[in-house]
Amino acid sequence: MTSTEIEELIKTELQVEPDLTNVFGLDLTKCLIKPTIQKYKNAKDSLDIYELWTVLEETEDGNGYKIYFDEDSNMFGLAIKSDKDELIDIGGYGSFLKTLYSM
């Protein structure tokens, strides 16, 4: 899957949102990023490391929640950054909007 295909998935879901500057309290015009593959650690097993597409950063400094896309499961999920600057996968939620509303 390509970053453009992932952007299209998100764009399709966001068609139901009337104002992208205030979706569940977030300005998605600022939070959505170009999908980028990054390494994530499993929250339950720190030795389990895998690559996921990061698609959203809650805060500009990168310290808030992240939303990722897992192309193997075709699901979006939430992550946080650890105090060691590692991305920690805290769970898959399904659709982009369902994940966003779970933050």
C-alpha cells in the first residue's frame, strides 16, 4: 500500500465531517501528516517491534497521541511516544474515525 492510498482511505472517511478544523476537538488540517512508515513497539511485549504507517500526530511537538495504519490488518490504531522517544502501539480500533474518537 502507498501513502497516497492511505490518504484516500482517510479522505473518504472524513467526508462525513463538516468541519476539518474541529473534528472531535482537533484541527485535522494541522494534525494529519503524510503517511510515514515508522517502527512501533508492542505495549505488551517490548521485544515485538514492527513497522506501521503514522498518519496523525495530535500535537505539533509529537508528544500527544499518534494514529497509525496497519496495512496487514487494514485497521487504524492508537500509539503514544515513550519517555525514550519510542512509539508504543496501544491498540487497533478499526476505522480512522473510530480511532480518532477513542483518543
